[in-house]
Amino acid sequence: MWRYFSFSLFSSALVLLSACSEDPVSRPDEYEFRSTDTTIMSRGVSVPATFVIPTGGTGETFPLVVMAHGHGGSRQEGGGYSLTAEEFARNGIASIRVDFPGCGDSTESFTENNLSNMLLDLQAARNYAEAQPGVDNKRVGLLGYSMGGRLVVLLSEIDPSYKAMVAWTPAVADGAKRELTSLGGPEFYKSLKQKAKDTGMAEYTTQWGTTLQLGYRYFIDLEQTRPLESIVSFKGPLLVLYGDQDDVVPPETSEALIAAAKNSSEVVRHVVVSANHALGFYTDRPEIAAEVVDKTVEFLRQRL
């Protein structure tokens, strides 16, 4: 079923892209930029989005980064994604980011928050951005944080035209392996899944005190996806960034992605010392946040 979905999503993409530009436009030290909050259509619903693009000279085009936020987060990610998008733009990179179902400014129920819907929303965001003046649709990359890291890995297999990828502390354990532990243990996981199947929704309270309404499709998508198999097909450069004190997505999960990326042209590991899963964005650690943003922007600026 997942392979059928992947084929359908790939087939629905508006444009299949070619190799990176061999002669990218030279960049000034810093660009001004324009940030636009809007909505895009995906799956027949309006999805909140933010599109940020440098304001360059006439005819200048910029690479694009599609950004995927974490489970229960938002397109702002505690200010971290807003900061990253602005730094992208100052360095000559456009970006698009959306609120997934039930997150941020989304008007949908969180029960619609599943991998299938989120992957469709990311591709719809890309299609929207590529239709805007100044975007070079031959140079498109991915950035994903936590569950967003899982999404960008899956998306890179579905649509191999993405040129570079950054995964922040990515939740890429195959199937529902991580959730069997994090959602209260295997028996509690099974009870949540059964309740979602029977009633359409199972409530779960995270370790941060947020109550989420999980739909049945959330569980099915997790169990059917194999990110560590998906990454094998990715041929572009990959940056995997994580904190050495992450107890939500343990460092060994990020290391497993690095080990599995056998066909990437370049795999870069960056360990942020004294950082936990928040990577400085949801905590008062601006020095950690700055390190994460700087490393990410520099990696993609040089490779898109």
C-alpha cells in the first residue's frame, strides 16, 4: 500500500527536475528578502504556509528549500524555522514551510496528521513555491526536524529530484519501533491504535504536556514506512545534525541514518555538544540555536 501511495505522489508532481545548475549565480554578502504568509491548496484543503525569498536583481533566481516541521510542532518551530528561513534568504536561498494538520494555524483536526497527508502537503508547498518568480526549480533541497526528518527522507525516495538534504535529529527508526517505546510501551501503543481504529481518535499527552488526538492512519503510516531503507536511494549530499544529549530521538537513531545513506554523494555528521532534542529553539539556548542554523545554512548554500 505504501509503495502504491509513493508512486501516486511521485506521479502527481508537476515537474520532474534535472541536475543542479552548473553555473550558479554569484551571491552578494547578504540579500534582503520578502516573507509572505499565505495558504496553499493540498488534498482539497487550505494549508497555512510561509514563503520566504531573497530580493535580488532582475532575472536572478534562487534555490529553494522545502522545510518540514516536527510532530505536534509548527512551521515556526519555536522560532527556529523562522530564524532559519530568514538566514537562508540572506544567503540567497528561498524557502517554503507549512503547518501540518492540527498544527500552528491549521484549521484541520490533528487526527488528519499522518505521514500520507504531510507528504502531499510538502509536495503542494514545493509546487506553489516553484510557480513564484525567482525560484530555480532545478535546485531544490529539503530540511526536516524530528518527525520532519522522517518525512524528508521518505520524500527523497518518492521524488528523487531533490538535490540536497538536512535532517535535524531525525525520527527515522523503521516502522513504529520508536513509538512502541515513546508512546508508553508496546501494550499502551496497541491500546491507542485500537482506540483510534474503533472511535476515530486516541488522545495522547506528550512528555511536554501537549495533548494530541491521534488518528488511525497515523499508526498505519508509521508501521508501513522504512526510512532507513528509503535513504539508500538518495544520491545527493546529506547533513545529519543532532544533539549529544537528545533523549527523544537518541543519537544512535541519527547515526543509523548516516550508516544507511550508502549512496549519498556526501554524508556530513554534525553533533551539537550539550544540546537536547530542542536544539536551542524551545529552550533559552541561543548559542546552540545559532550553531544549528549556521551549520545548516552553510551546508545548503554550498550545495544548492
